[in-house]
Amino acid sequence: MTSKSPSTDSETLEPPYSHQVSAARGWLELGNIEEAESELEDLPRTILQHPEVLMIRWEVASQLRNWHEALLFATVLTKAAPDCPDSWIKRSYALHELKRTKEAWDSLFNVSVQFEQSPTVAYNLACYACQLNRFEDAQVWLRNAVKNGKKASIKKMALEDQDLTPMREFVQSM
């Protein structure tokens, strides 16, 4: 599950960089990772730490399943956009993909109060709790995700999510 891009109102990218970032995003949406990377290569170093650029770099790394690189980008993103839940979601997701689920849980749980209205934060915490065999916690977080999100779509996603397989019966009863 994903959430909105980071808010960067105070750090809006100016042309031509905003156009390059837009183009990279477009190439990613079309599934052309090479072209997306090509758009990012021409950006100056000062722009590479911008939240919008970091988000795209994370997406490229995740599509390539390069979770070590994705974790690096997400970690920098949590410093560049700490008030954006997606920064923390992406960081914890990379940790989980690196089989560091306990760290993923800890990282996201530590900011969960700040993002208590985010169904994505709650959903991901449910997944990590389930993978850590903390089923009661997983149920609480999944209920929270449903409370703050769209029940039907979250339930459908949860029924298909491998991370929640041990809780299929609970999900079906929701």
C-alpha cells in the first residue's frame, strides 16, 4: 500500500529540474526504469537530496529489487521529509524486504503516533506484526487500517497479502 508523495511546498523544484523529475516519474509509470534513471543522472548533486528525487530513486531501486540501495534512499528521505509518512513506510518496507522485519516494525512503530490517521502505516505494521508472530498486535493494526481507510479495498488487499497469510481467517471475518 502506498501513500501520497512528500509535501515539498517549501522546497519546490524549479525548471528545468522539475521537468526532469516529472519525466523520470512518467518513465517509471510506463515501466521504463532505464529512461527514468537517465532523467535523474543529469540532475546536479544539490537536487539529488530533494524529497521528490529521493522518492523516485527509491522507486527505481525497489523496482530493481535493490533493497540495500532502496534503504539508503529511504533513510535519507526520512531526514529530508520526516513529516511525510511515505518516507517511513518506504524505509520500513526496504528493511522488511531485507529480512530485517523486526527493524521494520521498530522503525515504523516509533513514528506511528505521528501518523495515526494513516491506513498505510497501520496496514504495514499489521503485516510486520504478523510476520513476527505477534498476531494480537497484527489484528489491532489491521483494524486500525480499516478504520482509517477503505474497508473493502484493505480487506481485499489483506486477503491477497502473503505477509498476512497466517491471519486469513481473521481477515475473512472482518
